[in-house]
Amino acid sequence: RGGVAYITMPPCKRCFTVLATAGIKRIVMRREIAKQDGEIQAAATHMGIALSVVEDAEERRAHVRRLVVSVKRKREAPEGGQEDRGGGQGSEAAKEAMDV
């Protein structure tokens, strides 16, 4: 009761209900709740649950961009070509993305 939930995406109606029932008083997420989910915002206000949005830091966004580039390169590599087999830059980008 009275805790804070840190989630990556805005909660769906079912998840919001579970969080509210658990007594969560603040939900922190990376994206705004969509306008079509206005019922969630109204319910949160009525129940005294604060909804906060905290965007990713630039450092994390840079890691994710590098990871995406690495994955695209790997997918575009010809069969039997110079694919990254776990020891190249692609795996380093993946490790860095996981560290953030």
C-alpha cells in the first residue's frame, strides 16, 4: 500500500486495476497514456493515484539506436557472410543496452 510502480509502458485497464487494487499511489512510466485510455486517467485522479512520465535519458536512447543498427546489419548480412556470431560489435551494443 502506498507504493510506486515503475513500468515501461502505460498500463492497460486490467493492469491499472491490479495496480490500484494493490494500493499503488504513483505510477511512473516512459510514455503518456493514450487519449483513448482517458478512463484510466480519470480513475487515477479519482483514486488519488499520481501518473508520472519520465523519458529515457539520451545515453539510453543512444544505446538503443546502436543496438537497432547492429540488428539491422546482422539481418542484412548475406548467408554465410560476415555475420556477428556473438563476439563482434553487435553483441557489445546489446550488452550496453542491457546495462542501462
